[in-house]
Amino acid sequence: MLTYKQSGVDIDEGNRAVDLIKEKIKGTYDNNVIGDLGNFSGLYSLKDFISMEEPVLLASTDGVGTKLKIAQMMEKHDTVGIDLVAMCVNDLICQGAKPLFFLDYIALGKLVPEHIEKIVGGIADGCKMSGCALIGGETAEMPGMYGQDDYDLAGFSIGIADKEKIVSGKDVKSGDVLVGISSSGVHSNGFSFIRKIFLDTYNYKMDQYVEELGMTVGEALLTPTKIYVKLALDILEKHNIKAVAHITGGGLIENITRVIPRGLGLDINKKSWDKPAIFKMIEGFDAVDERELHKSFNMGIGLVLIVNKEEAEGVVDFINSRENDNMAFVDSKYKELFKDNAYAIGEVVDSHQGVELC
């Protein structure tokens, strides 16, 4: 008699994976989570937010992209879950939303419970870093669609904000200052280009140690995406932040212009911040045009705030004096990269549109 297992899908291994991850998932729960694992949908109460004048739900979805190819090459699966959460919740805070809960989708060729445990463990850590609950997910074993060692990740996050406090960028004006907050590295975009540079062009091995990186190439490329949620929510409470931009695909060239009014432009001083070693290494190849670099990668700035000129120094000082309590969730080799450093990196102008690198 034919069985489902003979077609490549092992239900028993799926159940074992759930047993391995359930305590990690429960560790993200807060008092608003209703029910337990096993429901057909995740339940989350909004009772703590009834004091808002007009509560608005905000939603974001994203993936990790081809950074997963590096994780699969290195057989290291414990950090990509952090990336997955980061790419969603960092988008939510651009409108000033507090992330409430998160759901994940894992598609793969062959389910290995121990791999699922590491991936979901990273997702749980990312949820703890951003103060949201992991209330649901799906693991889809799809032999024939994916290779035996391949998998893909997608994430979905819901946040909440009072309508009157939503950050819209509508009040941004010429003379406002761009405050850039350091990234931890490449984050989770541009990895098709990264693989073209490191693997195809310069033939680096993922286990190759590089002195200036202080780690192997693969470890540097797998540095988790920094999660800015708690920092951003703290700043929004204390300062008048006019706009927030998460620097992802499109880099510094395209992402900031999305949050400013039409007719304005940006002057960015490309020498005003310290870059992580991985970007200095890429620049040292002298193989990519400067503007292409800043359009493809974050180049060391993962989040940009736009503030009045008079407030810029106070915002920079606040960030630089604040402790990043997410350090506990990352490997010791990444702790220096996870420090939050802020810089005044440019200004809004009305003399041109788009971005000028100065």
C-alpha cells in the first residue's frame, strides 16, 4: 500500500518538529495571547489598547531572500529567523507602530526537525527582541518543489498605532536633518549581488577567515539583521520624529525618498558614519560604482530618522547613550556590530529631487 511518507512527506517528523519548538514559541507569549498551539488560527486580544482614540492595525510581510543560500551552504540555521522577524517589524516602526504578533511560513524540500528547531528558535528570539508574540505558523514539506536541502521563509507581522500618532513624513521640510542609525552589516537584502561579488567574482569560500572581518566570510554575511523596534519606540516617545525609513532593497538612494514629500531631495554625506568591515571590504574591491553600492546595500545605516535641525543633536546623543538590550540574543562575535551608533548623515533640501551623495 502507498503511503504519504513514500511521496517524501513525513507527518511524524512534522509532529516531532512541533514538539521541539513549542516551548520556544510559548516563550514569546504575552498576556494578550489567547489559546495555545494547535488552534487553526492565532488569537490576540487588543484589550490593552482600548485607551487609544483611534487604534489602527498595520501589517507587514517579507522574507529573508537569497541570504538563505548562505545559511544553507554553511549549514547554519539559527540566525535567519532573526532576519525574518527584523525585515517585517522594522517596516512597522516606520509608521510608529508597536508590533503585536508574528506568524511564519517555512517551505522546504525535506523536513528535518532539528533544522526547524534552530530556524524557529531564531524567529522566537527576533520576536523577543521586538516585543511581539509568535502566535502561528506553517511548515510545508514540498518534495519536488524544493531540493532536499532547500528551504524558504516568509513572515507576517501585525502592529498597532493610534491614528493621530502615525508617522507619515508629511511635515518634513527643507533643512531637516537625517539621523542614521548603524546597521549590523548587510542585513537581508542584496544577497544575489553579494553572492555575485564574493562567490562568483572573487571566489571566496564561506569558511575562509578574513582578518579585517574578525571572522569567516560566511559568518560575516550571516550577521543577523538588527531589530530597531524598542529603540525606535523609545525615541518616538521622547522626540518629534517626522519620518522613519528602513534601509532595505534600494539602499540609501531609494528608501528615504519614499517617506518625504514630493518636490524635496536629500544630500547625504557618505563619509559621516563608520561602516562595518564587510562594506569596507566590498569598497576595497573597487569593482562596484559608488552610487550602485549605496543603491544596492545599506552601507552601514539600517534606519534613518528625519528630525528638525534643532532636535538632531539630542536624538543622536539619546541613541548613543542608550543600552541595546538585544545583545543577549546574539552570538558574542556579533555584539560589537549590534551596538546602536547614531550619526547626522545629511539633510533634506529643496534645490533638487532624489539623493545626492556628497
